[in-house]
Amino acid sequence: MGKQFSPFSKESLMPKPERLEVFKHKGALKIGIPKEILLEEKRICLTPDAVSTLVNNGHEVLVETGAGIGANYTDKNYSEAGAKIAYDNKSVLGCQIILKVEPPTPDEIALINPQSVLFSAMQLKTQDKTYFEALSSKGITAIAFDYIKDEHGNYPIVKSLSEIAGIASVHVAAELLNNCNHGNGVLLGNIAGVNPSKLIILGAGNVGEAAARVAIGLGLNITVFDNSISKLRNLQYNLGKMIATSTIQPKVLQKQLMRCDAVIGALYGKTRTPIVVTETMVKRMKNGAIIVDVSIDRGGCFETSEVTKHSQPTFIKHGVIHYCVPNIPSRYSRTASISISNFFTPYLLKIGERGGLENALRFDKGLQNGVYFFHGILTNKTVADWFNLPFRDINLLIS
């Protein structure tokens, strides 16, 4: 037989080492935590334990003096955890990554270095166009932590803070019902030989479910109203108990309101919260009954609601005590701070392991969902439509 020819050389047929993708490590993260300056905001994004974890993983954390006081963490707590204490906000806001609970003020944005990364709430409904233009002019990458999704498509930080608000709303109602706060002297519980207290919950979402869970534990007589049958069904399933539920029908709701000791408003709409309890309905409630309007940050679901603050949380109208404080979790700043910190820490570690934010965004669609500015380019269509600003898809920017 003649010599056979092969189109492949001997070298091309030999096994070769596989080339794997190698992440480019960009060094340790430098994280800044400024003191919250918004009135009555007492939460902080990282606890001392979280700071210790980050420092032990090679990252640097700079904390402005007094930043943790509202959550009862001292500068010494942070210093012992490995953080550096800064005595001015300029150095903290000059860090590579900035963590805030509330959105930065115009003065704070002015101190942020170009191309920095900002994590905070966005609070679209309270912002104006100049806020977004200021972020854009600095080329900032801004991430709204309340828009970040987990692997199941949920919003973990929103759910966590909603649970705090829901649980707190029952505690607030219980506190206001006593004689010292002009209430009816009713104990929000179930005592042998005494009819159980009556609580109404408007809304079967995360806040409503958390409130219902506490109410069941106290043995209260509760009714939950929502116009979504699916939400009401899911609520009963999650609670593992067949509680009284109803769609929102004015006549039915009015009868329940006349008998209740307290009512919690936990309804939310896409824009403004719908008003489902009219002033006439409130007039027919018992003197000394309690309204806790958790949805006040979106307008409230009671016609008589007016925004109050933590230092003066209540007012009385038609004999009914109204509690209409936005940002209820800040009332329990230590618990809320731990919850926020538990959310942030894994993401910061992941960003470090991935070699920087851009690599982390490529591999985490949920984190990507929170980005509304990428190097100064607006990537959130809702913001773009709201303020008539140019918008680009983030997938085209990080691919």
C-alpha cells in the first residue's frame, strides 16, 4: 500500500492544555460608609461584624465618625472590627464604593469621586431630574439596593424591611392602645374570659403577612382585606392557618372597621397607594381605635392620613389615633441595620472575588437589575420614562 496522507500534522493531533477563563483581580475594595444626615434616619449599611468579615478578606472599610450611633454602634466597635474611622465625610465619600441607606444629597454627590460606585435606595418618587443629572455628570455607577433581585426573582432587601415594618406595625398598635397614649386601654392579645382584640389588615403582601403572623401569635381576631384573591390564598397557605379574608368591598370593610380596635394599612399601588378607607368610614370607628398607615410613604390608604415623624408620630382625628410615620424600620434601627448588613456583605465579598463590579454584573443578573447608572449612563427605563432622559440597555454596556 502507498503512503497515506493526513490533513492534520502530528502536532495538531497531540492533546493540548485547556485554556480556562481567568478573572482579573483588581485588588481590594475600598468601602466608605458616611453618616446618614437625613432627619430621623438611624440605620447603617454594615454592622461591625460585617466590617470584620470584609477586612479579614482583604478589603478596606472607612466609616465616618458617629455613623453607627443611631443603631447603637460606637466608633470603637467599628475600629476594633478593623475599620478606619474618618472625621470628615469628604474622605468617606471619596472611596471606590460608597454604601448609604438613603440616596445622597446634592452636597454629598459633589464630594463623590468620578467613576465611583454608589449603593443606596433610589426612592424614585421623592427625586427630581437634577438628582439623576448630577449622578450622570460624575460618571457614577449607581445601584439601588431595593431593586436587586435574588436567584428566585424576589427583592430580598424589600422583603426583609417589609417584614420589619409589618411586625413593627402590630407592636405600634399595641403600644398606642394603652391608656397612657389616649387609647381605649385594650391589651392587644387574647386573655382567658375576655373577647380577643380585633385587628384589620389592609393588604396581603409582605407587610400584611408579617403583621398577620404576629397577630396570630397574639391570638387576635384578624381579617385581611385585599383585592387579589391569589394574594389572599397565598397568605393563608404561608401562614398555615385559615384566617378571615375578604376583597375590599366598602360595606363589608365599614362593618369591620366599626368593630375593630386597630387597623393596619399595608396596601401599595404602582404609583400612589389607593385610598380605600374614606373619612366617613373613619368617623364611624370607635373612639380610641388605632390606625397604623404603613403605606404612608406612597400617599397612604386612609383619606385622613397625614405624614408624621418619629419624634411626633401620632395625631387624633375623629377620635381615632393615627400613626403615619414613613420609614418604620428606622424606629428599630439596630434590627434593620443587621438586616441590611446581612444583605450587603455577601454581595461585597462576591464583587471582590470576581475582581470588581463589572465582572460581578456579568455573572449576576439580579445584581444587574439594581443598576440604574453605569459609568454615568442611565440604564433604568422607568427613570428614563419618568424624567424624559436618554436610556441604554445595560447588557449592551457590559457585554
